[in-house]
Amino acid sequence: MSRTILEKQLTDWFYALPDVGNMTKRHHDQMISIIREHEQQSTSQDTVYLQKCADSDIKANEWIGIDLDGTLADYSSGWRAWNDIGPPLQPMLDRVKEMLAANKRVKIFTARVCFDTDVCRATGQGFSREDMAKVIQDWCEKHGLPRLEVTNIKDIYMRELWDDRAVQMVPNTGRTLTDEHLAESMAASGKAVS
Ligand SMILES: [Mg+2]
């Protein structure tokens, strides 16, 4: 029921009564019931509105996390020095450039910046999170990327994470994507799935 209809009905009842103090129980109950119905409708509309706001907030701020070592940069030589990053892995570098060309917001998502300050396990040199972020951004620039944001924090705006350590799960199943693919191919070949 719209607010206008609700107000008209309440007003009609009000003027129909000789004295508000004499409002009958039935009228009272009906009014309460209509008000509750209206409240429920408002709540439902508010929820839809809030959901739309939340969706547009997510859309405006969403980003894609790209791991560095082993994902965007070759890490086959392992850790050599805090300020040493391997050469780019071309397919991934191209992919990131495509994301940026499509106006996606991309962040380097790396444990390299997990501490405020750290000591390099290979050289003994100390460095800060800012030092490391600068090294990573210099590397980005060297390889034709903008100075991307660097983080190790997942937030509600992160839409995708590309990482060589990730195990992709099928939502709400407890099963990995690999499990699913395996089961599908086994089913397709007519073999039993354990
Ligand atoms: Mg990695």
C-alpha cells in the first residue's frame, strides 16, 4: 500500500470517529495492521535501495589483485635480494595490460609488503614497506605498466585474485575447481568418480 492510500485511509477513519478517544478496538487493530504492512514494505524497498547503493559502491571501487613472484614475475631463481624481482612473465604481463586497457583497476597483491619493516633473508639489508613498494613500482614502470598500487590486504572490493598459490574453490561447495573438472571429465568418459 502506498503512503498516500495509507494516509487517506487513516484520515477517513479519523474523521469518521466522533472522538479519537472512542476509537474502537477494531479500528485500532486495523490501523496498526496497515501501519505494519506499510513498514514492512518500506523496509523491503529500503533494502533494495541499500543493495543498489552497495552494488554501485562495489562496482566503482572493485579491483583485481595480481600476485608478483611466480605470477607476474618469474620466480624460478627464488629469493635473491629484497630489491631483486625476476623478469616479467610475458603472457601475464600482456594480460595485465589488457585489464588496464579495459579500465580495470589492478593492484599488485604481494606478501613482499606484509611488514612495516623487514630484513632481507639473502643480504641482511633492512627495508621498509614503502621501500619495497617503490622497488615494485619501478619494476612495473620498467616493463611498461603504470606504477600500480601495491598491497597485501584483501578487502570487499577485490573481485579477482591471480596467484600461483591460490586454490580456486567452487563457491558454497567445499570442492575445488580441479575436483569439479576432474569429476566432469570422468563423467564424460563414463568412469566412476570416487
Ligand atoms: Mg607468488
